[in-house]
Amino acid sequence: MSEYLVNRLRSRMKKREPIASITAYDYFSARLAAEADLDFVLVGDSLGNVIHGADSTIAVELSDVVYHTRIVVRHFPAERVVLDMPLGGYLASSTELVKAAVEAFKQSGAGAVKFEGAGRVQLEAAEQLSSLGVPVMGHIGLQPQRVFSQGGFKRQGLREEDAARLRSEARALEAAGACSIVLELVQPDLAGEISDELSIPTIGIGSGELCDGQILVIHDVLGLLPGDAPGFARQYAQLYGAALQAVRRYAADVRESADPPQVQGSQPGAAPGAADLHTAALLADLAAQEAPGDA
Ligand code: KIV
């Protein structure tokens, strides 16, 4: 049975059970999140960093996010997939933002949309989208789309006036109908206070333990990329090193042995693995292309 995002978040919050989430962009990450029974996944514009390998999320297009979301909804309950609206000209007006968000929501099959900021445009859009039945997740604190104007990846809410602004942004998003708010790199005590003040759940990233839930970028959790993850992100595996070793061993096998490496499971009598099925599909395609006279 479908479990909608708003119900799942509300029920977790009511029972004081922390909400656990990661970002997902493809079959691999969506499948992991589904098997680990995470509460929701975010198809974040962080795909600019971890899929495109860029330094920021700024160049990500809405069509990129829609493309990845359409994959993710096939492998994780679609009602609990959140589509992240990247930086775009539509953010100049609430009407344009609503139109773009509704279109992306419809095309992707996601269960909610998220956007950064709590200015007039975002608040009006949150209100209209909520009244149209599109759940909205807010995002305040560090806003990677504004990294140039915010002056880098810095902790937010350290000065009193910034803390007061974050508090009022959170309240305004809740009043506009947001179903939840991401607090990114917010000073942890402040994040706790905001979480206590609101009746909707806060999802922290680098904002301490007092939020109602946590989200991390899957590549940081798994150590899927070379280099260090952000300091706040706890790494639970170091898979890049293991993958590099495997690819180096494979290359050495190809280059140094007379026989090409055999795919495990392709020996007679063995059950086919994913690699065999992929190879079989390729061979079938080739055979179809080479078959003389076939229409
Ligand atoms: O784009 C993203 O992945 C995000 C999360 C890190 C909150 O916005």
C-alpha cells in the first residue's frame, strides 16, 4: 500500500522516531534506500557535484533532475521521492516557479518538490503548490545554489540577526504549507530550537542531532568518490578505493593474460549473474543487427 511522504514524516515525528534519508540519483542508490527502508529520498541538485563532478550545483538543469527522478521512482516508493528544483530563471517569480514545479512533479512522478530559500517567491510558491496538492519541502541555512552570495560553504546562524532570520524563515515556510524543512549547516543549538518551535519535521544536514531527521548525500555515506567528504558527513564505507583496486586488477588481467578474463557465472552450469544477463542482451542485440534480411 502507498505510504505518502506527509503521512510517513508526520507519523515518525509523532512517535519521536528520527527520520532517515539519503540522496538518490539512479537504480543503485534508490535500491539501497528502498532495501534499507529509508523514510524518503531526495533527488538532489547535488547531482551536479557527485554525478557531473562539478564544483557546485549551479549548472544543473531542471531536465537533469527530472531525468534522474524518473529513474529513482521506479526503484523507491515514488510517493516518498522528493525532487529538488535546481537554480533556474523560474525562481524570479512565484508564478513561474509554480509552473516549473508542477510540470516537473507531473513529468517525473515524484511525491514532493523541494526548493532552496524562503523569500517572497518561495513562500508564495509554497502556498500555491500546497493548495494545488503538491507537497513542498523547504530548505534554509546554507543554500548551495547561493554559495557565491553566501560567501562559501559556511555554518549559518552564528550571528544573532542571522539566527533570528532563520527562525522567521522556518516559521514562514511552515505557515506557507511546507510539509518539512531541510536545515543545512545550521548552528546545532539553533537547529534544535527551530525544530522544537515547528510542528513540521526538520531534516538536518550538518546541523546536529536535534533535528527531527537527517539526510546525507549517498556518495558521502559510501565514500564513493575520491577525496574527502565534507567534515560533517559521517562515512560508513570507503568504496572508491575498493572500486579502483577492482578496476586496476581487471585492467591487469586484460593486459597481462593471454585469455580475456572470464565473467564469473558464465562457466557452464553456473547461474547467470547481472553481468551475464547484460552480456546476453548485448549479444542478442548484435545478432539481431547482423541477421540478414530481418525487418
Ligand atoms: O541537493 C541536495 O542533495 C540537497 C541535500 C544535501 C539536502 O539539497
